[in-house]
Amino acid sequence: MFRRLLVANRGEVAVRVAKTARRLGVQPVAIYSEADAGAPWLDHFDRAVAIGPAHPGKSYLSQDAVLQAAVQEDCQALHPGWGFLAENALFAARVKQLGIAWVGPPARAIRLMGDKATARRTMTSLGLPTIPGSAGILADADEARRLADGIGYPVLLKATAGGGGRGMRVAQDADQLASAFDEASREAQAAFGDPGLYLEKYVLNGRHIEFQVLACSWGRAVHLGERECSVQRRHQKLVEEAPSPALDAGTREQLGERIAAAMTELGYRGAGTLEFLKDPAGPLYFMEMNTRLQVEHPVTEMITGIDIVEHQLRIAAGEPLALAQDHVHFHGHAIEARINAEDPDRGYQPNPGPIERFDVPLDRGPGIVRVDTHLAPPDRVPPFYDSLVAKVIAHGETRGAARETLKRALAGTDARGVPTTIPAHLKILDDPRFVSGAYDTSLLATAAAE
């Protein structure tokens, strides 16, 4: 195992990685921008290195600054967390060139999966079903129109280099397609520096279901089951749960085995998540793969008892995966709420500022509550980064017990200083469609229109 690990990120994910590293006897080293200087989350690290101004492009996204910190602190490994440089193939390659272990998949896999059109072709070749759509990047709006006429409307235009809902537009008919193409392309260029788009059949009332995988360089791969991520606002996830209420054990086993086999054939290494869209008619279609740790990974950890970050570190250290598929067992149900410093009554407007108090009760039962956060009031949510305050995860023997535990924990939370999304989460947990488990990605939009 490594002696010293650079965590090339900030906030909640940095703290999450540091906790596991410390448990394994690895010294965690932090990086921080001017905006995060003196932040309480830095106390979780043995050492911390200043890397630049508040703007992410001059600090957390500066490859040279991050690499200099890793070399300066004599780190044997680097964990990128999520966001920032986590899925940057060039950065992964540069880390390896310096003789530092990259806690993630090979740069080749990041490149393959980072281009969504290439990822679709790759997964099709590996035997996974994909949504009907373009074989590659669209040449122009005319090509998009010809494909859409053949597939049928509505269709979804997506940035090939994208994520997080940016560079995406739905076209309900041919009249909307040209303007949707221009808007999505411009947004993709601004967000990712790549205007490339591909097209998919837009599945109405679908469910967003993702599978967690672990694979090592010894040719072993396992899946850790699925997560349901259909509660979304503008393609941003708000609530996640595991397992999905929409999948039965047989489907989970069959698709999970195909996914693990595909990862072995791909030569994948580390943790990864394959995202699927479930058609109301039944089929699951591969959408994309995230070659990193996911924000919502705790729900999987809660139902399996497996520390995903620990396996990331061990795999990066060259150890064979210490899990076989028959070692993976699922117990109970877990639901996670992402609490952000946003005002639901004002269109989820971000509200950076001071956090005076944030106390989540852990003893409201009937299940177990886990809180992943980096905040230690008095603290601040800076305006330069995402507004995540905490993730509150509840586990119960049944889905009903997990939902009731999360509801009680959120209702009893004492949050002061800035508005949070807790009121919105309480409404979601009480929505009859969520209570029954019969919901889809339209849940929030439908609730807002009622």
C-alpha cells in the first residue's frame, strides 16, 4: 500500500477519500485554493498544499499545479475524486508518467468512455444494449434530421464530451431540431471545449438506473448491484437509492454478469459506473459510463458493506481484487438525499454563504443514518464551486424503513445560515409516486406542474 496519497479535489469527496486512506495507514495530502484556505475540511489531512486562486481553472483544474503538489509532497498515488480532473485522460497519463499511481482506470479507458459516441459503439461491441441513435458524432443538423426522421420523435441531442445535463436538448419534432442542435452545440463548446453532438431516441417516462463495478489488472471484475437515480432536476440527481424498485433479482444478476464480463474484456481497472435508461416497456439501454467514483456511491456501500474507496486504492496499488461475485451480498435498502445550499422556492438558486449550524439527528430510526459532509460550522459555502452541503443516507431492512428513517433525519435537521434543499427532499419522500416506487425521471417536473 502507498505511504502518501494526494487527494486532487476538495470538500466532501476529499474528506471521504481521506478517511479511508487514513484507516489503511496512508497519509492523505490535500490541495486547496485561496477560497478554501483555512477551511475546516483541511483538518482531515496530514498536509495541505496551496495551489492557486479561487477560480477552478487556476487551481483545482490546473494540471501543472496539482502535479507539482504531488511531486513536492512525495506522494506515491493520486486520487482525483469526482469532477475537476477525475475523467481527464491526459491528466491520468501525466500522473503515470511521473511514476505516481493513478487511482482510476487507464487513460485509454477514460478516453473511450469520455467520448459518449465512442462509448456507445464500444459497449455495443461488448454486447450491451444501447439506445437507438447515431453511430458517432453528427456532422451537422441535416444529418441529425435524417436520423431523427428514421428513428422517430422525440429525440435527444447530447454533447459527446459532456455530462451533468449540459449540452443536451430535446427536440419534439423536425421544427425544433435545428434550433436544438445549435443550442446544444454552443453549450457543449462553452462547457467542454468540444461542440460535438450525438443523437438518441428520447425515451419518455424512463428510469435512470446505474450499475457499480470494480475491476483489477488481474482480469477480475464484479458488479455491486444497481442504484436508482431517477429523481432529477434538469438532469441533476437529487435522490438516489439502492437497489432500484424497478429491477428484480433475475434482471440484476443477468445484466450485472454481462457488465462484469464487458469490463474484463475492456481491460478496465478501478471503480466505474455504467448508466442505463429503462424504457417503460421494459428494456434497459446503456447511456454512458463514468470512469470514477460517483457522488451517490454511499447507497451501494450501505447495502453491500463494501468500502469502494478502499478497493480503488488497493487496485491502484496493484493488488488483485479481493472480491468474487459470490462474495457480494445485498442487505436491506438505502436512500440518499443530496443537500445543497440552494433555495427550492427560487428555482433552486444557489445560495453561497455562512453555515452557522448543520446538525443531523442520527437516532431517529428505525434504520441507520450516515452523513457525508466536509462542513464544520462555523463554515462557508464558497460561490466558486458546487453548493453541496452534505449527503444524508439512510439504511433500513426494507425500502419503507429506509424512507421513514431518512424522512425523520431530514425533518429533525437543524440547518441555519443559508437555505438548503431539505424542504424539497421532504416533499419528494412524501410524494405518493416515490412512496410506491413507481416513479421515473419526470417525477419533479410532473410534481411542479400539479
